[in-house]
Amino acid sequence: MIVYPRALLICILSFAAMPLASASPLFDDESNLQITIEAPMRAIIRGKLDREKHDAIVRYRDSSGQEVALNAKLSTRGNARLDVCAFPPLRLTLKKGETKGTIFEGQRRLKMVTQCKVGNAGEKWLLQELGIYRAYNVVSDYSYRARQLDVTYQDSESARWNRTQPAFFIESTGEMADRLELESIRPTEVEPNQFDQAELANNLLFQLLIANTDFSAKKGPAGEGCCHNGRVLTVPGAQKDWIVVPYDFDQAGIINTDYAVADQRLGIRSVTRRKYRGFCWQNESLPAAVELFRERQAAIIAALTPAEFSASRQKRLRRFADGFFEILDDPKELQEEIFDECRGAASFPIRKTTTPGN
């Protein structure tokens, strides 16, 4: 198997996720960004369930080495992770008018994925999830970009409390939609004939690759629009060719966090067990998606194996990903594990058993 060098991988990822229209200093660059956030961190962590906004200062050094300081608000965010993580996920809200000419120009409310658990395990979970976002950038332009961070948190109320951890920003849905010249909508439910079939096939095969079942491509949580761990993009006013863009991958089996729980309704006992959750009416679109994954296999696996990891851990991750590609390369496995595992009756005249070469 070909393993791309880090520099080449960055070029591949940048090309694969090349925006139609982009003017984002923050997300156009994939290098690690070192920042300092000064805020009442202990109070934020203790009151994480309150989601209260606190005054914060964000500092970084620009390309000339000059320190830039921006006023902001810092609050907790999220749902499941807000309950289980010792260090909660955060939202950074920047002040209008202060970001012009800085790396944060054009940004307003930024989601931060933080290191959930103290120690080596928490750092690995975070870097693996970042790798998943970048792997999906390889698969599809219709994907969220992420920017890796080295964050020093300083407590504004105690000079003795500080810690440095990795994290990453996620591109906002609005920025992604603007970049792709689409709009984001929240329909209550998506009907089969409204999907962009090719992009849905890419999405669902990718979820199988990373062994993720914590999503829905049709519905959202109770009282919310579509979709669970996905956002719908469309040409303004269009009622078809909608695209569901996935996010939030911490429950994926390739990461295997200690809080991830398998959905018993799906008949799997471990999150590391793959379960295809595609629909029978989209089987016609799968052969092209299978070929796309085969063509980009090396770049996908390179993204899923962070350079910061040891050789043994990279080997374990490659082995996990190889299991997916072995299914694609074996006609019998492809038939049984994907095409025959589809859900529901075909809504279009498509044979359930349509596989490449048949």
C-alpha cells in the first residue's frame, strides 16, 4: 500500500477539498495554529452545563511574529460530550470589527473540539477525529474543513492554572455553504427523491469505513430539523439534489472512545463492528462511490493515520481501514456486507443485488 509523505498529503487534501469560492485565512491553511485563550477556565469547566458566555482574550502570533490579541466570548457547547467529557467542547464567539486583517477575518462563532479526557487517550481520540474530517475532505468537496490547534488555556482568575492541549476548529455550516455557493436548510425530514444520490452514497460508505452509526441521513433529534449529525445543503429554492454533510464522529469505531456505546437496535454489540446503514433505493449509485473510494484509498488512509501517532498505532488504524477496503475488493463481501444490507424497499426500479461486475 502506498503511504503518502505528510507534505504530499497536505497538497492532496487541499486539492480534494478545494472550495468553489474561499476567502478564509483560518481554514485555507492546514498548518497547526498556536493560540492562547485567557478566560475563567475553571469556572467554565465547573459550570459546563450552564453554557454561560464568559469574557475571553485570544492571542496568536501573525506571520511577522507580532502578537495579535482579540476580545471574545467563550462558552461550552455540545450534547453528549458535554456530559461525559472532563474538559468540555467549547464555542468561541469573536467580536465584530476586531477580526479584520487577522487570521480570524470573516469568523464569528467557532466550534472548538477539545481534548475530552486528560492524558494520552484523550489526545489520541481528538487527533483521530480530526483525521476523520480530513479523510472526508478527500472523499468529497461537500465536507467541513477543520484547523488543528495547539491551545494554551490560561485561567484569567488564577495565574497558576494553565494547560496546553491540542484542539481543532470546525468550519461553520454557513461558511461551508457560502464556500460551495449553496445554502443550509433544516427540513424536518428528507424524502428519498430529494437526495443527491452520488453524495449520499459517498456519505454512507464513509460512515461504514469509520464504523460510525451515530447519525441519521433522514431525520434529526426530536424537535430539530434534519439531520442527526448532518446538515443539509441545497441550491437556493431547490427541492431535490439535497446533500447531507456529516459531522461529529466521536462515536466512530475507528476511534473507540471509552464512552462510545453501540446502538443495540442495529444488532451490533461493539462500536468497532461495521454496520452498513444505506438504503436499497440508492444501490444504483453505489458502484461509482465504490470506485471513488478505491481510487482515493491511499490518501484516505493517510488522513486517518495522524503523523503524531506511533508506528504501531498507525499500523492498527491502517489495519482497521484496510478491513473496509477488503470488503470493497471482494465481490462476495461487497454483496453481502453492503448491497444486501441495505434498508427498506427500493423506491426506484433498482435491483437490490446490483453490484459492480454483475
